[in-house]
Amino acid sequence: MVKVKGANEYYGLIKMARERRLGDLEKTRLGYVLHGGDGECYRNGNVLYVTASHARGKTFFIYLIDENSNLFKVYGVTGGNPGWTETYGWLHKGTWVKPILQYFRNLEGEIVEHDEKIEQKKREKEREQNKGIGEQINKFNAMFR
């Protein structure tokens, strides 16, 4: 079974997915409301992913939201000294854990696939440019024979 990796990994995963417009993540205004500072909140269905940071690193929280906009925090700081040595994990476990973990795995796959497509396009563009340069070189080489 896949375990949630922690604040840093999932912070990065959500940010990368949002930058690439993957994962059907809708940015909301709740990030700052919930965690101040640089807090950002991304919604996918009835799950809110909150990324933020403090002086010692990244923070990551998961909330569930119902039809009345009530929030239930299910993932966050489980121990340690907040701001220094905090640890992250599930605050409450329920039927939402598996779908959320599957969502993260799917996001990882989407990001890899997206990045591979971008790299493939870059390589194709470079091949075309190199082909054009090669033709130019051949043309001018012929002039000096």
C-alpha cells in the first residue's frame, strides 16, 4: 500500500500539477484563510489541498469539504514541535484515504507523461533545427568546393 510521503513531497506534487494544469485542481482563496502567509489552496472535488510554508520549510494539509462548505482537516501535523520538527500524517482515517492516495499516484503519472511529451517536442524541434542547419552547411560547403 502506498503511504502519503509527507509535506515536502506532496507540496511539490500539488504545485507541479497546478503549474502544468493537471489534476483538475481549482485554486481557491482558502489557503491564506486557513494557513496565512503564502498559503494556497487547491480543490479537487470535495478535497482541499493546502500548501504553505514557514521559516523551516514547507507545510501541507488536506481538508474535506461538504456541500455546506464545512471543512474537516484530515491530514496535517501529527507530532513534533510545530515549525521545527513537526511530522505529518493522517489526523483522521476514513474511506477518503484510498481515493486521495490514488489521486496522488495518478498525479505523479500525469506529471511524468506531461513532462515526457514536452521533452519529446523539444527533441523534435531540435532535430528540425539541426536538419535546417545541416542543409545550410551543405549548401555553403558546396559553394566552396
